[in-house]
Amino acid sequence: MVKKIDRKIVAYKVKPRDEPQEALAPQDEVVHMHETVLRPERLMGTTYKLKTPEHVSEHSLFITINDIVLNEGTVHETRRPFEIFINSKSLEHYQWIVALTRIISAVFRKRGDVTFLVEELRSVFDPKGGYWNKGRYVPSLIAEIGNVIETHLTELGMLKVPGPDEHQQAFLAKKQAEQPQQGDGFPPGAALCYKCHSKALVQKDGCMTCLNCGDSRCG
């Protein structure tokens, strides 16, 4: 970048690399994520192990999400997901896994909000039926991949998972204490909550209420 200097230079100062460059305020000098951002030689990543019931996939899936740091060392420094890889010994899902990782990686590199991917993936239902994993109903394997991406985006601060406030938590704790519980902490006769996919929906005080996320049919 060439910048024309109109005035006489009377002094100068060299800023060290580790000092935040507050002079980088103009919006056109801040680097945002876009399709033409070059991939650095090294990226930091996180790998998640996804174990599903054997009838879904005999082998575990290992999901790796690599992040890129934009405007490093400045007040505009941000960390965003750049690419995703899914590996498994099973070749049964090979084709759609390759296609899915390429599409998700392409979306990651686009400018703007990419958190919509979570809901899009979680809304995919398997026509053969979903499954239970760690006390939570999962409508499909793709939906569970969406759950992993949700966890990663939450850790980056890009996504805030809504949850009950302190008053709702106190209310839910009281209701849970009033109900007989099973291994997962919820009543054995609880129904499935379609908001958080936990089997924790019970009728209390004439209203269907989820003891896990606080969702209520009565508002």
C-alpha cells in the first residue's frame, strides 16, 4: 500500500510487533474474512472425537476445525474457523463427508456471520430415525456434526448458546427435586423436548416444561 505524505516529517517512531497498533482504526485497513484470504502455512486447530452408536457408524469420527487469526497483534485481532476435516476408518459415509467438509470450509471463508450453519445442520433428520447419545436425542449424524461446530463456535465467542437465567435455573432445580429421577437426572416418564433434544419434558402446574433448557409450552 502506497500512502502520500503531504507534510514535512519532523519525527518518527517504530512500534514493536507485539504492541497493539491502534492506528489501524480506518475500516479499509482492517482485514476481514473473505474468499481470497490466503491460507497461512500453519493454522491452530482443535480435534473432536465423535462416538456414535454402532448401528449409525461402527467407527468414531474425528472432526478437526482449523482457525485463522486475522489482524494479529492489533486491537482488531479475531480468530475465525477457516477449514474443517472429518476422518473415520469407515468408508460408508466417505462421499458425503468429503462434500460436506468442502462446503462447510467454503462457508467458513466467506465474509459475514457463519453461525447459521449450526441450525442448518441440526435440522437434518435421518429418515431411518435418530438416536440417543449421552442422554440427548440426535436426529441424524449430520446434526451431531452441527453440535460439534456449535461447541467450537461457542468457544471462539462467535456463538452464545441461550440458556435459562438464574431465576429459571432455580425454578428448574426445584421442579427436578420434586420429580423422581433416572440416570440422566430427569424423570423416567419425561417426553422429548424438541428445542434442546433432551428427554426432559414434563407436565407441571398444568404446563409442559422442559427441565433441561426451560422451554415451556405456556411461554
